[in-house]
Amino acid sequence: MAQANRSFDVVIVGAGFAGMYMLHKLRGQGMTAIVFEAGGGVGGTWFWNRYPGARVDIRSLEYSFSFSEELENEWKWSEHYAPQPELLRYAEHVADRFDLKRDIVFNTRVEAAVFDEASNRWSVTTDGGDTVSAQHVVMATGSLSVPTNVDFAGIEDFGGTIYRTSQWPHEGVDFSGQRVGVIGTGSSAIQSIPLIAEQAAKMTVFQRTPNYSVPAHNGPIAEDVYADWTARRAEYRLAMKSTAGGFFNDPSEQLTLEAAPEHHATEFERRWQIGGFHILGAYADLGIDSEANKVAAAFAAEKIRSIVKDPAVADILTPKDYPWGTKRLCVDSNYYATFNRDNVELVDIKAAPIERITAGGVKTRDAEYSFDAIVLATGFDAMTGALDRIAITGRGGVRMKDRWAEGPRTYLGLMVSGFPNLFTVTGPGSPSVLTNMVTSIEQHVEWIADCLLWLRGRGAATIEATLEAENGWVDQVNEIAAGTLFPQANSWYMGANVPGKPRQFLPFAGGFGVYREICEEVVERGYEGFAVG
Ligand code: N01
């Protein structure tokens, strides 16, 4: 590290979209900052998740930075939903364009951050043995950056190769002629299965819980769409800030059961044909009213039956035990149709669980399967995983992991009481993963940057969430979640995919636009709920 043992205004952890923009923003304010990044390059999610078919599920025109007019003018997306290599090129372009890499230390993992109450400064230690001092720390560690450690018995015995979607080899993988087993049917699997199936001699998909998926209808962005976006971009970008998800999906205000069945059929079909998350906006109450939700679930089930030729396979692919949209909806290209291929087999491991991985493949309760390769698409320790893995110690020697033993507690998803001057970008308790992450990242980065300027203007040494404000916010986040159907699913939103993780709905479900206004009001009231020292 060129800048070893130095002192900074801010240490930023992570060089994904959040860390990069944070660095750029702070530099513009004349602040010194250094970024530590575990990976060998920028891009975060898009650096690691290189599995076949990886692409964004929010339209690229919207899933991109809006803070620089020049950047917007010089970058052109090729497809509605850009593939991972293009997103990584974009991240690289941003890093180069704003000359960010000179302040990013790659291949370096932050292991500890300790707040010193005497000096009001953080001491940040890396796995390279360096310790730097900073007034502030910004955790730009990502919401889905730590893979779950799924420990199948016998995994070390497997004679073939095991791949994880979230740690895919940079050189790619050629599955031609191979027998491939895929474990998991979340977004990562749903994107990769159709492409692996095209290569593999035989593919077996092990599904524990079926997911709802909608087609992306991806393709090149038509010139007239681009021209309109460019001409009206400022207006669109502004409007995005008031949406529930930080992206456009034409939300209807109509209640489901107030519409006729014929309306349901045409409205869901219209939105299915548009593709992506448009379908979430079909009616206003799909996420809060069980009876309304059943209408969407029935439409989805009918779609699966109409695409998948074998009724038994269609039945296994149809979710039955949680409301539609309460696990993250997947956006796919050809997922269900892939199960019509002769070389693809679906195994229901809820009915017959995996017992172990063997030297030759996978053994379930009912059968044994032979593979050359196994792909684990088994998910992430979402929203808290990366923070839990850093030894963050605040006032009184308290570890954040211990403070969060019963589930994360934050004020606005931005700060934690007892941990002064430490910010979490898109942290638990903020809209985060329910939104267009780039929109949420920009909002948080700008809020934090403004806050640091304000502190500097007052000559203040510290800012921290009060316990009272934090308790009030946690209650509000929980209350909003309880009014939705989300808690009825065993999802990663609920922490339910990690054994032993407290069951708590992690993001703020009140909508991005509402949340942004709350954050602005907090500032207008002189950083209400924060203690400044
Ligand atoms: O992970 P997941 P993911 N035995 O947790 C199964 C974002 N993302 O990486 O549901 C057997 O959704 C598990 O089964 P179950 C997006 O936000 C976005 O796919 O727990 N199976 C599930 O089927 C997404 O939601 C894109 O019963 C086991 C699967 O593994 C989030 O990342 C693309 C198991 C994990 O699915 C996570 O998606 C990719 C076990 N022991 C990801 N443990 C875009 O489109 C787990 N499973 C932009």
C-alpha cells in the first residue's frame, strides 16, 4: 500500500458503485479518502458475479449513475438489461474517467475498525497488516457480497469441479460435453441455467423452493428509446427519485379486487409482455393483500403451465407456499422453457433432500446423480453479512455484531448508535435491495457527503445516531414490514436463508421516494435524531 500508515478524513470500504461514487464525491469536497477493496478490481457485484447470463434486472438506462452529465453523455448501453461484462466495463470506465484507482487499494480486505473515544477517530486494519486512521468510515460493502457458506456433507469428496456463481472464474467455464448439477433456483441460477443447458451434455437442477420469475424480453435499445431518454433524461432522473423503487414500472393505483377478472388477465398479460418488474405495478395492493396477491400468483402459475410442456415439471416449478413477489422476483431469459429441453432434468429436493455430495456427484434421499461439475447458486448472507465479518468496535468496546445479535438496528439504515462517524451505504433499515441500487447508492452517498460538509462547517468532531432515534426507526421499519406480505416468505430479505440468523425483515419497505423525503426532513431539522459532538 503506497499510502501506508497515513491519516485520512474518510476510509471507504469497498470499490463497488457505492465506494467509487463516495470517493469521487469526497474528493470534490476537498476531503482525503482511501478505499480498501477485497477484489482485484472495481465493480463490486459485477466484479465477482461472472456466471453465464449474469445481467442487471433493472433497465440499464435507469441502473446507471446520474451524477455526471458528461458520464451520461459519453456512455451508451447496448441492451435494456446490460450483461455483466458490460456493467464491469462501465465500472472500469467510471474509475478511469474520474481517476479513482490511485486512491483504491485492491486485493485488500478490511478486518477491523475500532473507534477511539479519546481522539474521536477510527483505526482501520487490513489483512495486509496496514492500519490507517480516519475521522469517518463509510461501509460501502454491498448488500449481497458475502456468499452463504452452504456446507453440504461430503463436498470435499467431489472429484469434479465445484463452481459458485458469486465467485466465478474470470476466464469463464466451458461446460461442453459435461454433466452439470446446479443447486439453487434463485436469480443467479435462473439467469445461468438456460445458458449452461445450451452447453452441457446433461444438466440437473436441484430445486428446494421454486421462485417466481418474469421474462426480461431483453434486447438492444432502440434508437428512438435512446433519443427520448437522452432528450428527457433530466426529467426522468428527477422523477425516478419519487418512485417507490427508484425505477419506473408504471404503478397502478387500482386495487386488484375492484377490477374485473378480464381486467386482471389483460393487465397482467400486458405487463408480462413489457417484461421485468413492470408486473409488480399491476395493482396497488399486490404486496399487502393476500387475496389480491393470489390473483397474481394464479396468473404466474398459468404462465408456467403454458410454457413448460410436462405438467409434473410445471407443477414442481410453481411456488405454492409463499405469496407472489415476497421472495425477490427473478427476471429471466428463457428460464421456464429450458425445462422443455431433453438434456435438462428438475429434481425437487424439498421432496427428497440432498443427503450428501459424493465423489461422483450428488446423493438425494431417493437417487444418486453423476456430475463432472456442480454449480452452487445458493445465495448470500444479505445486508448484514459483510458488516458482520469486519470487527467493528464502537464506543465502550462494543462490537457491532454483538449489538446486532438480535438483528440489525440502525437509524435510517445510515448509522448505528454507539458507532460515531461510521456510515453504512444502503444498510439494513434503508430501502436498499428493494430498489434500483444505483439510485439508492447515489442518495446515500450524497446524504453522507452533505453531512460531512455540514460537520466540517461547524467544526464538529462527531455525529452519531441517538439510541432513541434508532429505536424509533427500527420500530417504523418493522411496522411497515408487518403491514406487507413479505414476512410470510422464508427469504433472504428476512434473513431466513442463513441458519441462526435472526428473522427480521431487513430493508425499509415504505418506498424509496418516501424514504428520501424522510432523510431530507431529518437534515432540514438540523440532523434530527443525531447527536453532534
Ligand atoms: O440467491 P438466492 P441468488 N440446499 O438466495 C437455494 C440478487 N441477484 O444468488 O429458496 C439446497 O435468491 C435456495 O433455496 P431456498 C437478487 O437480489 C440479482 O440467486 O432457500 N438449496 C435458493 O433457491 C437476488 O434475489 C440478479 O429454499 C439451497 C438458492 O439456493 C439475490 O441477488 C442476479 C441451499 C439461492 O437463491 C440473491 O440471488 C443474481 C441448500 N442448503 C442475483 N441453500 C439480477 O438479476 C440455498 N439454497 C440482477
